[in-house]
Amino acid sequence: MRRQQGFTLIEIAIVLVIIGLLLGGVLKGQELINAARVRNIASQLDGVKIAYLGFQDRYRAYPGDMPNALSTTQIPGGPPGCTAGNGTCANGKIDPNENLLVWNHLSKSGFISGSYNGATDAGTAFQTSTSADTPQNPFNGFLVLVNDADYGDATTTTPSAVLNVKTGGSISVSMVAELDRKVDDGNPGTGSFRIGIVYDGVTPAVGSCLAGSANGTAGMLYNASIDIKSCGGVQIQ
């Protein structure tokens, strides 16, 4: 009778070791990619802050809040500015309706890379971002620089409006948490970096981006137990 051929225990062990090494390499590679994306977002937030301060120092005005008469004459390329009719123009704040003008002013004046076409402020409503007028994070969410109260708080659901930079959405909760640990205290409702609330499709309810306690209550935690990819953060300036 012919003897059946098979793998020896040593051969099987070698194969298992090789498979383990390959899986370990893949997981490590993914970990490095994710870490690079977190660093990228942190650099974006720092870049926006530096650009904002540079613009303010040069023009003695806020990007997005510069009146049309000044922006068209002082900024290279003559981009449009805010209009006085809605009551928010040149009030010393970047109001929600000026969210697209911000990037136009910063890019035209050379403080950020890219070319963003902007839009005149229409009424007082927050304007929808697109890739033509707003920078994006590595996950294709849209950044925003604005004065508002759209950020997590462990003590109230109605915090004061402050100048902040939002990362934009489409980020996994684990990465938002890692970013918070990298730049702040790792807590979604305290410190200078908080969880996003509404902007760009962010869903911070308990069971999605948050675990334990809801926004506005003590004990807020990032929901590290599940892989939610609809989160975002806010860096308070």
C-alpha cells in the first residue's frame, strides 16, 4: 500500500510562525498608519491656529470677519469679505455664517496651502462645506474655524461660545480619543480638546462616540469598546 503523505509537526509549526509574522506585520503597519493620521490631524489643528494668529497680526482683523471693502483691497487676489447687512460682520468673531470665508482669506493671504474659493456670508446660517472651499482631514471630514458652542462639556449641554477648530467628522472614536490623549487630557468633556457634537455628521450620543455618561454630565468617556467612525473633535483656542 502507498503511504499517505502529510505535513510534519515541524512544517506545520513553521507555517504557523510565518502566518503569525505576517499578521503581526499587517497589524503593526495599520497601527503605524493610524498613528500617522493622528499626527497629521494634530498638525492640521496647529497649522490652523498659527495661520489664524498670523492673519490677525498682519491685517488686524479676523479671517472671515474682514469686511468686503477691506478684503478686496488688502488681501492678494481681492477675495470677498463679510457683508454688514446680517449684523455679524466685523464684530471681532468668526461667526458660523463666515465659516467658508475663513479658508478663502487664509489661503489667499498665503497662511495655509491650497486654494479655497470661499463664499460670501448668506444671512446668519452655517454654510455647508465642500472640498472646493474647505480643508479636509485625512478621513475626508471638513475642518472649521469658528466661534460657537459646538463642543463637549462635562458640566453642561450649553457651554459658552468660544473660538475653536473642529477636526471634522468621519473619524473613528479610537482615533479621536488618541488625539485627545496626544494634545490634551484624554477626556471628551474637559480640557482644551473636546469631542465634537453636531458639525460634519458627528454623533456623540452614548453608545456611539461616547460611553458611560452623555454630553453635559460628569463621567463622559470615549466609547473605545466599538468601532464607530462618525466622530470628531474640537480644539478650543
